[in-house]
Amino acid sequence: MSANLDKNLIHSLADVQSNQIGKDTRIWQFSVVLKGAQIGKNCNVCANVFIENDVIIGNNVTIKNGVQLWDGVRLGNSVFVGPNVTFTNDSFPRSRHYPETFAKTVVKDYASIGANATILPGVTIAEGAMIGAGAVVTRDVPPNAVVVGNPAAVIGYTNSMKYSAFTQSSELDPKGGDQIELGVSGAFLSQLPLVSDMRGTLSVAEYEKHIPFVPKRLFWVFDVPTKEIRGEHAHKELHEYLICVRGSVSVVLDDTKVRKEVTLDQPNIGLYIPPLVWRVLYKYTQDSVLMVAASAAYDASDYLREYSDFVEYVNRKAL
């Protein structure tokens, strides 16, 4: 044991070969930490944990009993790893045959992994995500997503308040005009006029009356497999107005302070999304058709595609 380690925090029955252990980190009995491993400050490594050489663990991390962290695993700050979580680093393992390099598996800051989950090689679990107990994670997990099942699928987003306005057509005024502020940086739901008779039904949206900008671009999203997630970005300057003209889709809105989820399931309900609001679109029904009006032509430089970049950009703008 290195002289730099606090012996009072390393159980006498633990085998700790690394001297790269941060202050106030506690390691319990029957755990093994190999020489090359790096563990940050104020972590709690519970009993029967194995940590291989090429492993980097951030600060304030909790690793519960029975976890193995193999070469290539990277845990960010304040990550929680539940009991008996299984990490893997080789997609095609064979006894005594090793790949040239092991896949990197990354768990970003504040993510949590429930008991007995299995994480396949090369997966990135993004900031704030929550992996349900027993889930089998086969691909990257978006920021703040809640995933469950085998293979794991997104069923919601952490700390998001579901908004159920305009859910019953009987509650709607056929003349339209109702508008509900969502409390996410100016985003709102609006009810559009609805005209129905024996010939069919018509709805209409007028620019600047219902849509608070003059659109320069329209696009449609359809034939989306129900398990897929779209959006996952914010815009620096662009305004958008969404109408699900058929089927339904759920939209998560996030301005770094408030996160809300709304369901668009009626063709006369519109959702206005201003700049600097992160959006995630998911839970598409098989028949869904989503129309989007945008305030400008496509500009790749206007996108913020990584949640961490979005948070940093918003914080910079606030200064």
C-alpha cells in the first residue's frame, strides 16, 4: 500500500495496488484495485469490487458491491453504480484471445446505473441518465434519459414534469386562441382553430397570429420507429413551431433550469420552441407525422448538438 493512501480509509482486507487514489476515498473489504487505476476524491468503493488497470473514476463516485470495472471504463463525477452492475469491454470475447485495444465505455457526470444492469462495450451513458435495474444497455444513452429493459429503451427523462394540457378534444374551443406558457424560456402550447362538418375537418395556423414568427422553412418527420429518439439539440437563434398533424409524439423541453415533457397528439395543437431550449422528440406512434415551421433556412452552425455544450453556451450567455 502506498504511503500516500490514508490507511484508515482502506480496509485491511482490500488489495489496493494503485497509488492514484484521491483524498477521502474509502475502499472496503475484498476489493481489488490494480496498479494503473485512477480513482478521484471522496469516492466509496464497496466490498467485492474489482477495478482493472485502464480505469479512470472521477470524484464523489459510489460503486456498490460486486461490480467489476474492466480496462476502458471511464466514470465521471458523482456517478452511482449499483450492486452487481456488469461492464464489458470486448464485443467478441474468446478465452486467452485479446483485442489490440479494449472498447472505451464512458459514464458521464451524475449518471446512475441500477442494480444488475449490463453495459455493453463502447457505450456512452450521458450526463444525468438513469439506467433501470436489470437493463441491458446496447447503445448510447442520451442526457437525462431514463432507460429500462432488454435491450434498454428510453421511457422518460429525469426530473421532467409532464404537461397534459389540451388532452381532451371536448375541452377545446373550436375557435382556437388558447395559449399555455410552459415555463421553459418562453416555450408555449397553443390551440389552433378547428372547423368540422360533414365534409371533414380543417385546422389553420396564421403567421404572427398563432406562430410568433414568419417561417422561412417547413419540414416533415414521419416513418420514425417508435423506439427511436430525434431532436437532441438546441438552436442558438432559430425559432420553431411544431404540429403533430397525425398520431402523436412526446417532446421534452429543457432550458438548464426547468425540464418539461408535452405530448402532441392533436392536429390543432402547436408547440412553440424558442432559441436556447434543448429538445428531445420520442415516443412516436407508428402513424405519426410531425410538421415543423422554422424561422430560417438550415444552418449547421446554429445547432448545439451536445448537451454539455448547450449548458456551457447558455451559462456563457447569462454572464
